[in-house]
Amino acid sequence: MNDAWKTYRSSPASGARLLPASELAVGTTHSMLLDSQGGRFPLLLVGLADGPRAYVNACPHQYLPLDQRGSRILSQDGQTLRCTNHDASFSAHSGKGSGGLGEGCALDPVPLAVDEGGWLVIGE
């Protein structure tokens, strides 16, 4: 995993609590803004059968939130994330661009872990 997410001045610290892992169901997404000393960090959580993923919620085309125009960004089969602004598409599993303006781009992945209390947290 690359560490591009750490270059955002508002990137959260490792261990920052996000939400209980049980609240991110398979086939769903959860968008949130994390407050830090550097500002607000846009995070997108994706519930997948093989484990949750997290990405900076910023389409690399124009850095607008993927869900700016609506919350339905995960395909019905749970494989593709689609930007509501420009219809760019990305693999839900890797963040790699897979179609439209997403081709040749990628979402910035953010590492996740589950703490002893069962919360999803920012990983190392």
C-alpha cells in the first residue's frame, strides 16, 4: 500500500477511531470527515466480503468527493466504485481506475485495522 494519504495536511493519526466494524456491512459504503489539526480529512469506507477497505474520498480527476452527488457509488455486485461527478470508475478492492476518467488513475488507499474494542481504526 502506498502512503500518498499521509501527504494530505489533514491526514489523521494512526489509531484514529472511525466506527464500530460491525456497522460497516458488506456491500455498503460510509463516507466521513475526520477532524485533525490540519483540517478535515475525507474518508470513504467500503464493506467488502474479504474485509473493509478505506480510501481518501477524493476522485483523482478533480479531487471532488466520489459521493458528492449521491451516496450510491458502489456497484450492485460490490466490485466497482463510481464517482458521481464524472462517472470515473475504480476497483473497490484496490482503488485502481477501471473506466472512464478513472483509467490510468487510482484512489489513495488508507490502511485499516480493528482495535481490541472492535472499532475500525486508521492502521499503520
